[in-house]
Amino acid sequence: MKQQKKKVSSLLQSFFETGNKGVAWLVDPDKIVHTEALLDFSWVSESNLDLILVGGSQLDRSNFDEVVLALKEISGDIPIVIFPGSHYQLSAHADAILFLSLISGRNPEYLIGQQVLAAPIIQKMELEVLPTGYLLVNDQEITSVQYISQTTPIPNSKPNLAKATALAGQLLGMNFFFLDAGSGSKTPVSSEVILSVRQAVGRPIIVGGGIDSISKLKNAFQSGADLVVLGNSIEKDPDFLIEALAFKETMNRSLHVN
């Protein structure tokens, strides 16, 4: 029987309701040559990190289970959440899965096709399933997710289009929304897009891609992100995760000062 950790849905909902902010660390299995390298992050189990996401644009599951198991060794009580790039990226060793539908694109493979392939497998796993509307938003950069999904991102200059797309997702029953500029994007999701989606949907909002400085992290939080995902920036500078967690703690404390 899998060790029971805190429910991810409840955690995200608590951010939305209280105004507190969360930080997630995204681990891309494609970037992990030796899982022993993850031991350098063993300190996270004692930190205020909220979630560990694992996944990306990987097309197969070659080392997926291995990476998830290695993360379990260092995660402590932090939930490990699958951020799948395809139906191959599934593991019963994780705690939850973002069940994504790429609603910003028009490629049926990522709107519903991969989900149909994954659903019977997920049903047999003890995973918490989080129905999530996934929106790719950037200034026409060619990122991995755009290339693999063969979809056109919503421009940062079109917040009303992002708003209408997210609203459609909410009406379809999606409980969470992930606004992603794409891994390594030079420009993160704009504050206008985040705020527009925040005002449209009464659901927790996750934002990732291109957040490689505290000023960009602050901007995402202040614009309405409940959880910010850091991946490429930590690959380049592992200490940035420490800085981001310290900033999150300071910001959350300031929210409750009378």
C-alpha cells in the first residue's frame, strides 16, 4: 500500500482560498542521466517546497519509474505529481497526476487522444487524478511542448483569448488550470494573461515556463498564480530553488500581517 501524503487537490484549493502561494519543482526525466544526482536535493524534504512534478516532453518511459522512485527517496512528505507528456509517462509510484488536456491547441491527440490511452492504465493505479486545462501561452517561441504537440500557443498579447479558453475548460468540468510558456522560454506567461484567467475561473491556477528570476516569480504570484512551477531555471542554477522558497515564505507571511 502506498504511503498516504496530503491530497494535492486540497493543497491547491487551499492556496486559492487563502491567498497563500506555492512553489513546485519540475524534474524532467530526459535531463536525468544518473538518478544519484537527485541526492543533491535531499534537503527538500525539510524545506517548504510544496510539490515535485515529474515529466515533460519525453516520448517514452525509459527511465520514468526510476526517476519517480529516486524522488520518493528524497521527497519526505512532499507529494510527487506526474506532469505527463504522453500516455507513456505514468507510474504507480507517484502520488498524483495532472490529467492534462491541451485546450489551447487544436490537435486532437493532446486534447483527448493521449487521455483515452492513459485512462484505463490510470484507473488501475492509486493516483489522485487532477483534471487540468493546459494552456500553452508564449510569444511564438518554438519550445519542446509546442514542437511535440504541433499546436500554436496563445500569444501573450491576447489575454481575452486565454480567458475564453480557460472559461470553456471550466464549463467542461476542469478543476485546475496550468498556464505554461514552455520549458526554457525566454518570456514567461504575461501578467495580463494570468490576471485575465484568474478573473474568469474560480479555480486554482498553476503557472510555469520562463520563470528564472525572483522578479518574474513575484510577478506571477501578484498576477494571480496560486502555484508556480520551476524547472529549467533550477537545472541551470540549483540555488535558485532555495531563493524562490525563501521568497515564497516571505510573501506568504506578508499576506497575513495586519
